[in-house]
Amino acid sequence: MKPKVYQITAQSKSFAYESGLMGKFEKLLKEFDLKRFIPENELVPLKMHLGNTGAFKTIRPQFVKKVVDAVKQVPAKPFVTDSVRVPGYEYLEVAKEAGYTHLTLDAPVIMADGIFGNDSIPVYAGETLGEMSVASAIHDAKSMVVLSHVKGHIQAVLGGAIKNISMGGISAAPRGGDWNHGRGKMHFLMGEIMQWDETKCTLCLDCMHVCPVGAITFPDNAYVVDKGKCWRCGRCARVCPTEAIEVPVSHEIFMKAVAEGANAVLKTFEPGRVVYINFLLEMQPECDCMPLADPPVAQDQGILISHDPVAIDTATLDILSRVSPLPDSRASGLGLKEGWDIFSLLHKKDGRLQLVEAEKLGLGSSRYELEVVG
Ligand code: SF4
Ligand code: SF4
């Protein structure tokens, strides 16, 4: 039987609360019946990406609160979490600024790999990555709800459910600074560190300012990375306006690594214990890791829910292959191409590859049944 993906659209038919997205989401959560997936009285991570300074187009707290309420109805004990993207103390400040607090969500907000970002447990991911460090608060849970703000990503192309559990479920800085078992390994499978081209560098220092761990210095106007500190997040290369910093990369290997990262995280759960919710709202071109928010590339498409990560991400890309690029966005002027979604067109790479690899690993099915329920 094909896995089901349920969708509620962003449009409202009237001014009644039940007709709006918030009311429809409440009903969707009730009808999806989280009791089927979440054991009673257990702690349940609500896996999110909490954003970054300047990246404000993450999932609005009101939606997260609805999920908290639904999990409490099971009854179970939800907590909102992500592994550290910037050092844990600062990341909690980012979460607070975005409105994700115990007070607003009625659930604790914690770092899945601890305030130091090193609380993790090694799990075999696959032949490309080997062993990876899964954040302990996710590793030790019996069930999980994955809330993904759908957006683009420079390398993964789609930031959806698979990428959320993969890059967000693995620690950035495993204990002892062993980056080779951390998230950064996914970025650096083709070479150990960034290449810097002095002739292209304008000394704007954007790379230094974006580095989450202060690993970059410019003694004598030369880009120097402290390899011991560096998380291999790749953000310095991404922000460089002149492409003076290069991360050697293979799209195929990277996508395989993303799928394997998700595999490591999902291996820590019994089958049928994870629920996925994709928010196709305010879909910006780049990851919420980047310190900015850009105009959405397409109109809001509502919210999807499923028990299958490959199905929900495939449905997401299918929907995004039928949308029109929004004017004044980075997708403006992109022509639609049969079988190509807006993020793959924008990033000039095939976003489905991560789903193909995830399906090969048995994480889910790309053949699904979509039901629009509101
Ligand atoms: S990859 Fe670049 S931005 Fe990221 S931690 Fe290393 S030096 Fe800093
Ligand atoms: S961002 Fe690029 S151009 Fe600017 S200082 Fe860094 S390497 Fe040089």
C-alpha cells in the first residue's frame, strides 16, 4: 500500500477559524491521530530548525504550539529541539528571539546535543559516512515529530524532512572536536578543508563574521582557519561574494551522505514511531542557517503530514514543480521545466537525488497517495 500524505492548503474559504490554516492544522493533527505513533507518557522531541540571527522565516510559534498541544493529548511529554547550529547558548537566544520559549510553546526548548553541542552517540550511517554522532535527546527518544520549514539549500537543494533529520539530527561538534563524525563531514567528503584563492579575495571579512565558532582570522591579510575549532559548516564559502573560498564537493556524494545521515537518526527509532510535518510556507531560497531571510520563491502551499519521510518530501517537490515563481524573488523569471521543482531550477541541481538515495536505504517510498483534506 502506498504511504499517505495529507495536505491542507493555505487558502481560507471564509473568515471562520476552522476555515483558516490554523484551524485546519488543528483539525489535521486531531484526525491524523498521533496516538498511533507516540507511546503514552514518553518524552517526544519536536525536531525543528530554530533559525539564525536574521533568519526569521522559520515555522511560526503558533503552529508549533498546536503540535505541542496535540502531543500532550496523547498523552505524552513534548519538548522542542534541534542540534546546535551556532553554539548552544547563542542558539537558545536565537530560539527565544524567534518566539520559541517554554512560555510561548508550553514545552521546554532544549539543545538536542546539549549546550556544548557535543552530547551525542555514534551510530553507523552508511558506506559514505561511516559512523555519525546522533544528538542524544533524539537518540534516546522512543518517538519523534519532525517539523520542517520547507526551503531551498545550496547543496541539498530541498530543505525538507530528510535534510531536517539528517543534518539537524547529527551533532556539529561531537565530543573531543571530532568533526569527522559530525554534521560537517557531509560537506567535506571531497577534501578536508576549504580552499582559499587570494587573488579573488577582497578582504570584505564576511566569511569571518558568519563563522559560528570564530575559527577564521586574517593575519597579514590571509584567510586562516583554525582546524581544531572549525565545524566544517561551509557557511564561510557560501557567503563569500567573490567565490574566493571553495569547498570541494560532489553533488551525488553529498546527496548520498544526506540520506545516510537520516538513516543513522532513524535507526534509533522502532519503525512507525516518527511523524513528519512539512510547512510549505514562506519558502525562502536558502537554508534557515544563513543569517538572512529572502522573499519566498513561491506562494504558500499549506502543510503536509505523513508517517513517511520520502513520501512527504517527494510530495513537496511534486507540488513545487507546479508552482509559479513569485515576482521579486530569487526565482523570478525561472521558466518551469517538466519534472523540475522550483528549488532544483534555482540551485541548478537535482533535489530529488537525496530522496532517491533515502528510498534505496529503505527510509520510505517515493510512490505515495496525496489527499487534500482541507
Ligand atoms: S566551515 Fe567556515 S564558517 Fe564553518 S566553522 Fe569552519 S571556518 Fe567557520
Ligand atoms: S568573504 Fe571571500 S572575499 Fe570576503 S574576506 Fe572572506 S574570502 Fe575574502
